Amino acid sequence: MKMLRATTLLAVLAITACGKKTDSAADAAAVTKAPETAKPATEAAKPTVEAKAEDAGNTTAPSAEDAAAPGEPETANPTEGAKTEIKVLNAGADPKVQLRLKPAKDSTQAAMMTMTMALEMDLGGQKVPIAMPPMKMGMSTNVTNVSDAGDASFTFKVDSAEIAEGSAAQEQVVTAMKAVIGKVVGMGGESVIDARGAVKSAKFILPPDAPADVRQIVDGFQQSLNQMSIPLPEEAVGAGAMWQAKMTLEQNGMKIDQTATFELVAVEGNTLKVKFTIQQSAPVQDVKTPDMPAGAVAKLLDLKGSGQGEATYDLTKILPVTTTGKTTMSMSMEVEAGGQKQTMAIKMDLDLKFEPSEGGAVKPEDPKPADGVVEAFGVASCDAYLKGMAACIEKMPEAGRGPGKDAMAQVSKAWKDSLAAAGGSDAAKASLETGCKSALEQTQKAMGALCPDVKWE
């Protein structure tokens, strides 16, 4: 759940795999993706030793000598972590110690993340809340080298992915998520992290024929990998210490300012118990994403995110030991296409749990092809609305079609249920006809520029 476009690390995998989902708002997902939500401590900001401020969070294309030959695996956007400013607010009680990561060569770790996300989108006054099915993803790390300076080189791999079965209305989004996320299982890469939690480099190895939806997920995974360790202060600190980490993230074409505050609840040898809060905001800015339709222009009008939670860290491990957190993000955006402007709003709530696992215990099910959106049910304007949205959704990027169809299934079900509750009476049909006609007219105006070839009739 970005989360998350978490996530993801895994929150982003879910957000990217699911795309955005709503009825008329589903088509806006073809223009832009929601950014990752403010992240729990599994994805907290961290200091960077050499990354320049102007390069914060940017991905860097491989050089010519690093480019993969045809048919060979390639590296997906090697990255450096964003530059972070860390300030100690309270050094805490004695005894004080310098906190430093110290993983041993050949040490391994396996972890499982469980994420539940709820999404609401508003396009032209039409709101569609969507509850996402819970997702579990497992990953493992192996430390391959530790330098004299304390820099740890390690490999990482996605071991497993599981999407929980949801309600009948969630069936299509479950299918879509399984189809996309299942492709990432078994993939991995390598990274280098310093003793204060700064990711100095990270790269994900992709097969040469990796499809676009997998590349999107991998980019999100890699950004999140850059934010999974806890940023440690330079100074010695003790129980009760508080420090703040500020950084500027670049995610899904947007620059987002993030401030994370950490409270050291307890220190027991190499074990740290930490509470955290996170705040995110972003100024008005133009947004550019790779999957934006030709000629479309998007502008971020407002973004606010917040989160809080608790985490346990072992200084001999790369990943957190446990984390529980809740985050909320809301944003509004203006999209212009074909000479028409439309404002959309997104609200995302994310619950996240990170815990140890045996690694590879969860196996993804074979993906199933998505069914059609919905069937007509005899109310002319409602059927026309559903037919138009079905055609519009098919023009979306593949990763967003399933979520869009799921949203439409929920809308259709609500209409059918209201008709059934009234015994299918003529009065109930007439009432639905009036409401659907209004929705059809509004949606045609809002979506006409994004789906110019669709006949809304």
C-alpha cells in the first residue's frame, strides 16, 4: 500500500500493482498514480553519505558499460538514498551509546510484511471508497561483505506473495494483484548500507523481457528499499532520546518533503525499541509519470500525509525485526487532457505489520484472467454508464484495469441491490434512471478527454 504508488518496500508493491481504483476516477489512474503514503519505520528516512541534495531520491539510468546485453538480465534504475538531515532533539538518559548497525558477513534475515489498504477517490464529486484485500509479501537478505568502515553489502530477494481472498466485489482486484505481484516473486538485487543506516546504493536485477507492470513494481520496491533502515544519529544517545530526520523524496514524479521523528523507548544490547511519527507534505507542482497519456498534463495541488507506529530493531540485522504502523495520505490533483480540466482527490489509509518469517513460506497462486466489468441489468442510463466505463477502463494501463473493474463492480452491485430491495418496481427503476442519467452526463464530461473514442450511450 505508492503508500504504497509501499512499498509498497511492500506497501509500494501493492499500491503499484493495484494501481488506483474507482468508477469514473479509475480513468484518472491512467494519468497519474498516488504517491506512497507516509511510511512506517520499515521505510523511514535515512541519512545518505554521498548523495547530493539535488539528486535526492532520483533514480539513475545505467551507464553504457553497465547496460545489459540482449537476452541478459538488466539492472533496474540503480539508486542512491536521498540526502537526510538528522537532528538530535533530546539525547536521553545515561548511559549513552553510539548506535551503529553491525551485521556480520554471511548473516541472513527473512521477513514478512502484511499490508491492508483502504482507498477513496473523488472525481467530479463522485466518491468511491474501496477496501483492498490484505496482502502478504516475504523477502530475505544475505550479507555478502562488511568493509572496515562498516559498510554492509547484501543481496535481497522477494520470496513470496499472497493476496487474501476478499468479498465478491473485490474478486477482480484480487485477480489483478495476483497476476502482477506474482511476476516479481524470485527476483532480487543487491545493496550497500552504511553503519548509520544510509543506503549508499541499491539495484534490482530484472529479466530482459520484464513487462512494464513489473518494472513499475520494481521501481517502487527499490525506492522503498532505500527507506527501510532506521536513520541513526551521529551522537551517542540513551533511553528516552528523540531525533528528527528530514529529507525530500522524489516519488511518482513528485517531490515530497518528509519529516520523521524517532523516540528511543529502550536499548537492550543490540536491540532498540522505537516509537515514530512521520509527516509529509508537498508544494504545488507539475507531475510527470512514464504512463501519462500523450498530451495530458497533471498538477499536484495539495498533499498531506502522516503516520505513527512502533518498531523493534536489531543492530546486527539489515531489516527491522518488527513494525506496526498506521498511515494516512490525502492529495488533490488537476488533470488536463484534450483541452479539458478535471480535479481529482485521493485518500489512502494503510495498516502495516512487519515481522520475522521463515522465508519463502507463502506461495502465490496462479493468476487468473480478469472477467468482464459488469453485466447490464435493464435500466438504460445505468447500463450506458457501465458500458462506457468498461470501455474507458480497457484503455488504462494493464496494472490499473483490475482495480477499475472492481470499483465498477461495486457501483453496479449497489444499484442492483437498491433495485432488488424495492422489488424491481417501476418507481425504483425510474429513480435509478434519473440518478444514472446524471452520473452518465457528469462522467462523459469528465472522462471525454481521457477516453475520446468511447460512446457514452
